[in-house]
Amino acid sequence: MDLTASSPRPIVSPCIKVCAVDGQSGYCLGCRRTLPEIASWARKSDDERSAILAELPSRPVPMISLVAGQA
């Protein structure tokens, strides 16, 4: 029996390969996650990942991202 066909895919990382952390906010300039969130992403459950993803739009955009045109 092949269980992979019925298994849901894990929630993918929001990383956009713009990896630098803003010193003031502590958020990544690309994905707005914190370093602990980034480091533990692979170990988090889908529920934990969903909760983080739900928070990202409400997190402030670091000013450097606005200047660089990333936001």
C-alpha cells in the first residue's frame, strides 16, 4: 500500500532567498520570520507552521526592504 499518495504535503517555507535579519525588528528581510522560527522550521508541525504564516502579513516590513524594493 502506498501511503504517500494520500499524505498531505508539508507546508513549505516562505523563504524567498533574501536572507538577512533586520537588527531592530529581528525579522528576516525576505520572509519576516525570526531566526528561531527559521532554524526550527523543519521540526515544526504543520499547525505551528500555519500559525507562523498567518502572523507574517501583520509583521512590520523592515525599512531596508522598502528602500530596496523588496516589500
